[in-house]
Amino acid sequence: MPDTAEVLLQRTLINVSKLDEYVAYGRDELLETGVDVVDNAVSGENGMRKLQEAMKILIKTKEKLHGYQKSVERIKTQWKNGELGEDSNLSEILEADIKAKEEELENTDLFQHDYMTSFIAQMQSIKQDAPLLTSAGDIECVSEETTAKKCPITQTTMVHPVQNILCKHRYEQEAILAHIKQCSRRRKAAKCPFPGCKSNVEATNLKDVK
């Protein structure tokens, strides 16, 4: 590895550290917003759940950054120890490590992460019966009747519901088609917007619900 490449890796570590600071700032902002929601009793159950979903995104981002940081540090050490040579494909090594971290996160209970536990504890310290999800299992306990009537995108009662034949989740037709179109513009596969669902959603997989 040329010296310039090693310098670039060090700069990458510095940038990762800065990004981690932004994630921590986002966590603090969510905590403050949560306090406002609980104190002023605004947005109700849906508002709090949206904050928790945002916290889960921050947690995943934080863990991916830490995984990337460890991978870069390991590569630097392996190079210095002579375990990697000029023919080593560092990009492939990093990509493999990132993919492994993403797979690990898919099987991780994010409700046990410090960010989430501290969020829940702070909200409950203000109001014991705050409308919080306290475990991954709580997501499955949401009333089927409620989820069948409300669109996961608009969070309002559906007027023209359509159902994804792959995962059986329902959405407001106009909202889900806009979601699919937006993802298409970004050249990304549209995912079911229902919390916790990993299925894709396409216009051809939607059927009207009578």
C-alpha cells in the first residue's frame, strides 16, 4: 500500500469519527423532540413511534459506522504486519465487512441498544405511560384492526386501500404509488413502508381491497 493510500485511510477514519458526532447530535435532537411530545401531549402514539423508528435508523447508522471504522483499522494493521500485499483488493475487503455488518444488524434487537434504552427511560421518567414500544415484540402486538385501516405512509385512515400481494400489508393507493415512483427515480427498489417489513413493493404487486 503506497503511503498516500495509508494517508487516505487515516482521513477516512477521521471522517467516520465526524459522522459519528453527527449521529450523536441526531440522537440528542430526537430526545429533545420526544420530551416535547410527552410534555405537550402532541402527536400521540403515532408521533412517538415515528421518533422510535428514527432512533432505529440512527442506531443502524451508528453501528455501520463503527463497523466500517473497525474494518479500516484492521486493514491498516494487517498491512503493517505484512498480511496484505500490493495485490490485495481493499475495496472488496471493506465491502465484505460492510455486508457482514448489515446482516448482523438484521438479526439485532435494536431495542436493547443504549440509544433506545436511554430514550425509553427518559420518556418514561417524564410520563410512565408514554405510548412507547419497549421491545421488538411490541411491533407485532399492534392491533390488526388499526393497521388494517391506517396507511403506514400517511398515518391516516385509507380511502382507497391496496394490498401488497407479497407481504399482505395495505396502503393508501396514491401514497404507495408515489413511494414507488420516488424510489424508481433514485434507482432503488421500493420497500414496503410498514415498520419491520423487508418485502419489496411494486405497482404490479398491488391489488385493490374491497
